[in-house]
Amino acid sequence: MADTVENNNQPDLFGHPRGLFYLFFAELWERFSFYGMRALLTLYMVEVIFEALVERDFATAVVYSSYGSLVYASTVIGGRISDKILGMRSSIFLGGILMALGHFVLAIENNVAFFLALSFIIVGNGFFKPNISTFVGALYPDGDTRKDSGFTIFYMGINIGGFVAPLLCAWLAVKYGYHYGFGLAGIGMLTGLLFFWSGIKKNVFGDKGMPPNPEVYEKKIFGIPQKTFVPIVAFLSAPVIAYLLSSYKSIANGESFLGDETVVGLLFKIILVAVVAFMANIMIKATLDERKKLFMAVLITFFMTLFWGFHELSGSVITLFASRNVDLSLINAGQTNALNSMFIIILAIPISLLWGYLSKRGLNPRTPYKFGLGLVLAGISFYVLALSGGSANENGMVPMWYLLAMYFIISVGELFMSPVGLSKITDLSPKRIVAFMMGIWFLSSAFAFQIVGFIGKKLAIESTDANIGGFDTLSVYTDGFSLIAQYSIGAGLIVLVFGPLMKKLMGNVH
């Protein structure tokens, strides 16, 4: 009976550890808060925070990319602190509280509060996001065949939260004001914490997620135990990050000594150089077989970064395009952020069954071909938007079906790439540096937002008219989408052409 009963003597639920379902709802509500806020963020900056600026689109692109980069990079630091000091439980609580605080502070319509709120979310996400995913894996013993399906259930919670949140938060924002939408996101985060706390009270997690070393947990720094010192430092780091995010002012006014570069952007360029130098050193010391596989791991990470860089435009440029140039029906511009999650929910099982069907017949494409097809599909999705200009009405508004088609196609591309990428990094990396390569994989999303920022600045509209749209903006967006399509399709074709060589480099890894 050991395989049907957890080590805390609680029976499984639907064939999985009971703790999975508490983590499922905790993550669902956390993602509800995160994506609910993200659906409003770009529009809020353009319409409220930077309303008085002629360069408000430019400023929005700068802040959005810096926020996105830091929110994903923070997971590397938060995960490390959890592994060494706090453990998963304390990290999840700390991260959830900071994120809830950030969402509630966002409800205050004030520029200083705005940047401080984003900073709390950045720091909080760093503690919450990597640990709750790791917690799911910890519920299963090594070799447990249920783990993959457990993660599938867990990730369904992510997409349910990502689907429902933009619909509700953006509706509230339009109906009653942005602060109500942000407030609902904060309530969502607190609800997620309540589910997690309930699971702990019912002991569904057993002894999982505790501090790795009680002595280190209680060890004092400057007379303060580390269990208290870490939250204090986390809280105090928010104003520093807020200052970095607010550097848009000097850039927009041409007063920055860095020119068109942000401090955050410069930081990530330095990180990139350091990562490349470290990887080169590892490559030199590696065996020939390890070198081949590591090279492929780096390539996979690069192409995934490129894909996410285009995909994450959904929360910035594509939201503005929806607001200014799409003849929307039934939903508003903020609510269009729900479309990707909606299609992921609809398509995840059919595409998973497709891979299973092809595997039985020995036709399941190897990873390089899936990545190549994913990039080509992303390019086609943007080409659809580029073509939409030809169907614009007399007001410069294009039919909504173009946007629906775009999200459908890029969602298929996401399912071709995202689920396989993470597992292939672990398969291709030598055991001694798997943790490092996982950190690089998570950083790829942070670097993707630098691409988002670059594109957002190039497609920024300069105007004193808060309601600008129609033909004044249409060609800027469609020309930009056409260029993105060319780059994405080109990258995908390169991967497909060199697929046979990449297969050889991967060796026995499928």
C-alpha cells in the first residue's frame, strides 16, 4: 500500500498526493493575480501613469521590459535563498505576501506607489514562483511515474488563472477604474496563500518544504536570525528596484548617460557576457560528447528566448494594437490577454495526444524540428496581424478574427516548444552543472523581455492625443508585425534546415 498512501498517512486524491491539489489552487490564484495585473499594466501606464508624456509609449516599453526582465530573473535568486536558508514553505509565504502587497499598492493611483508596487511584485515572485513548482516535484518519490501527469494538472491551474484573471480584472478596470482591477488581483494572491496555509494546517505536505538546515535558518546576522533577516532585506530591496524602474524619465528626455539604454538593460548585457564567458570555460573542460550536447542546450535556450521575446508582446504592443486598431466584440483590450491561456487549455490535450499517436508510429518529431515549427508558427501568427491592415474599416479598425487567429497559431507554437524545452535542458546538461543550466533556462525569459522592450520602443507612438488610434497607428503596428514575422520564420527555417545536424549533436537525447 506504500504507493497509494503518502508518507504522512493521508490517502491519495484521484491517484495523486493530496498536497498537489492545494498547490494547484494556490498557484491558480497566484497566476490569477499575476496575469490579472499584467493585462492592465501596459494600458494603465499609457492611460494614467504616463498620460502627460508625448513619449508615453516609449516610457511604457522601457518600464514594461525592465519589470518583465527583473520579475523572471528574481526567481534565480529566490530559488537559491530557498535552497540554502528558508525552505519552500517560508519562501512561498514571503513571496505571496510581498506580491499581494504589490497588487494592493498598485491600487493607489500615484507614480511613486506605482514603481514601489512593481518592485514588491518582482521580489515576491522571486520567492514564490520557483518554489511552488519545486514543491510539486517534492511530493512524489524519485521515479514515481505519476509526476508528469501531476505537473500537467498543476500547469492547468496556471492557465485557468491566466484565462479567468484578465477577463475579470480588465472588466472591473473598465467598469469601475484600474484600482478595482488591481485590487481584485491582490485578493486573488491572498486567496492563493489561504489555500497553501490550509494545506499546511491539514498536514497534506507532510515534512516537505521545511528549511533545509534549522541551524542556518536560525543563524544570526547582525544579531537577527536569518529567517527574519531575509524578509527584512527583501522588503528593503523594493525601493532600490523602484529607483531602477523609474529611470525611464532620463531616457525619454534624452538625459541618460547610457543613451537609449536602461540600467536594467545594461545589467542584463553584463550578465550575458558573464554567462557566455562561463559557458566557454565549461566547454573547454568538457568531453567531446558533453560539448556537443551543451552546445545544443545553449541553442535551445537561445531559440526559446527568441520565441518568448515575440510571445510576450501580448502584454504590451499587441494589447495596445488591440486597444487602438482592433474592432473588438464582447471583450475589451485588456481582456484579450486571456486568449492565449484559453487556446492553451483547449489545445494542450489534443497536441499531447498527437505526440503520443506519432510516437507509437515512430513519427514523433525530434526536438529541433518541434522548435523550428514553433518559431515558424509564431512568425505566421504575426504575419496574420500584418495582413490585417488590408481589411481595416473607414476608422482604421481591423476585424477581431485576425487577433483570434494570431493567438490560436502562436499558442500551437508554444505547445510545440515550451513543454519539451525544460526537460531537454536537464537531459543535455552534464549532471555537475544541471542547476546552473536550469538557472540559465529561467533567465532566458528575463532576456526575452529585453527583446520585448526593444520592439516596444521601435513601435512606440508619439502623440499628445490620449485617444490616438485608427490610421494614425495602424501602419506602424502592421509594418512592425511584418518584420517580426520575417525574423521568426527565418529563425524557424534555419532550425529546420540544420535539424539533421542538431539531431547528431543531441546524440541519444530525443
